[in-house]
Amino acid sequence: MDQDTELPGPTEWGTEVGVGPWEGPWPEDERYDPELLEHGDRRNVVDHYRYWRRDAIVADLDARRHDFHVAIENFQHDHNIGTVVRTANAFAARAVHIVGRRRWNRRGAMVTDRYQHVHHHPDVGALREFAAERELAVVAVDNTPGATPIERTALPRRCVLLFGQEGPGLREDSRETADVVVSIAQFGSTRSINAGVAAGIAMHAWIAQHADPSRAW
């Protein structure tokens, strides 16, 4: 069993989520994990995947993933990356790409990085090569002069949504090499919004334009 070190899912109003040991005859489907069937499944997964082996879940997700990727710069050990990975998993992004430093804090991912493909690129040039080889448009998300409002932009179906890190935002070379630069409308006094929140907004904008809601859990 490869789930033995996985953290349990969150609690709801003090009640542990998940399911206990399987009741009744065990299913013969090879996707089910014998140890989870015996001891219960408290992982942070939707009910559809209860008792499934991790590799079976990843394989099923691979058949459902959408045509957008997510990339985030990590030149200053951005603490928002875990949140970005968790949100990318929720929206079934094709993959997440870390640009810059390879190491990142996985705590915010809530173990979803075990089900989400995560790749590393040393710089934006390497990311750009990856995107070009797969005919993916690079959409930089940054509130800078000249950016078009994401609320009024037709996002490419096959794309990489690229985000900067908390504070400095996207590096200049990232904006210059992007195919499209979009901004998120803000109406308050703050100069910027949290990078993890911005990523969630942009991903959902793609979902609203291209995804089929009937396929959601």
C-alpha cells in the first residue's frame, strides 16, 4: 500500500471525514486497495475515489484532465505554491510547472501533489520551450499596464497560465515572452491580491469558458 504515510483529510465540524472499513463482500475491481478496504479511507479525496489505490486515481484523473497547464515562478521560495497545486488539482489541470527553485513548501497542497503532475523548469525559457513543443499558448496573469482584462478575454483552450510570486509579481522576461498578458479586475485599495487567489480566479475563468459542468463531481 503506498498510502500509508498520507495525511488524513480535513475535518468537518469536528467530525473526521472519509469512510471506515468496507462492509460486506470486497469488490474484485483491481483499482481498490486491500489495506484501505480493511482499515478505512480517511484521505483528502472525493467519494468517487474512496478505497482506490493512488495510482488508479491518477490514471483516472489523467483521462479527465483539462487542456490547460499552470505555472508559477518560485525564485524566492513562494509559500503560495501549495495552494496553487491544490487548486489545480481541484480544476483538473493537465500539470503544474514550478519555474525557478525546485524546492517548494508542500504543506498548502494538502497532499494533492500526489495526484497532480508537477514539473520543474529552471527558467521561463525552459517553460517556453515546453509550451512551444506542445503548441500551448502562454498566458501571463499580472496586473500590469497593457494587460487585457481576463473577464473580457477569450482564453486559449490549450494554454499555460503563468503566475508570478507574491510581492514582485511576474518577472519582466516572463511577461515579454508570453503570448497574452491578462489582468484580474480589482476594485479595492490593495495593490495586488494573493498569488494563490489570483491563480484560482484565472483557472476558474478557463473552466467557465471551456469545461463541461456536467463532468464535475
